[in-house]
Amino acid sequence: MEPIIDHLQITVRDIKIAEPFYDKLFALLGFDINLKAKGFVKEHDFEVVEYSHPKLIIGINSPREVFKNDEIHRRKPGALHHLAFKAESRDEVDRLYPLIKEIGANIIDPPKYYPQHGESYYALFFKDLEGIKYEIVFEEREI
């Protein structure tokens, strides 16, 4: 088997607030927003908005009612620590930086080299409107 991710589902606190942000973010990251699908999964009681790309589907889900006021924290067991998207170049990371700021993302760390992650590790770190952490990264690797 080749370790390729088919899809991810991320639970957000408020899907009505999250959806407009993710529409903008995923358009910047190469997803065709016209392929977005929405639905309700009755047996699990959640709304879902799915963004499709030929290489990956990402869904945002509403929480269960009992969890809707819980704090989002990436260090909780079972939580998504962060999700990194691979850029094709350092220039692409730099190009996306002002666009990601413009859509309302909370910039954690601007584009620069982060040698603690690798000598050619160049990245931008940001959070969505609810505090879920993302990264755009370019690294020259020989694997």
C-alpha cells in the first residue's frame, strides 16, 4: 500500500462561521469550490461540508451538541495537532502569506526558515477562526 491520504474530516465548533473561511482558504490551496458538497449525516447527527480535490477530500463537520462549547486545543488526546500543506516552492509560501492574512487567518509565525524542523524547512503557520492550526511548508527533501 502507498501511504496516501484519501480524506480528512475536521470537527469545527460552528460550521456556519467556519464554512465561509474554509471556502476562501481551500480555494487558495487549489480546491475547486464548485465541487463543494454539503449534507447531514443523520445516524451520527452532524452536518458536513466537503471540499474535493483530485488528490484529497477535506470535510468540516459540526460537533455533537454536548461538545459544541468545548475549547479547541490541539494538545488534547485525539485532537488534530496541525495540518501542513506542501507548497511547490518558497515563493509559493510567500505568495500565499498575504492572501491567508486577508481571509482572516490568525498568523502564528510568518514565512521563514525554521531550522529546528530541518535545514531547508520554510513555512508559514496560522490558525483558522476557531484556533485550528495549519501550515504551508516547502522543504527540499531527498526521500
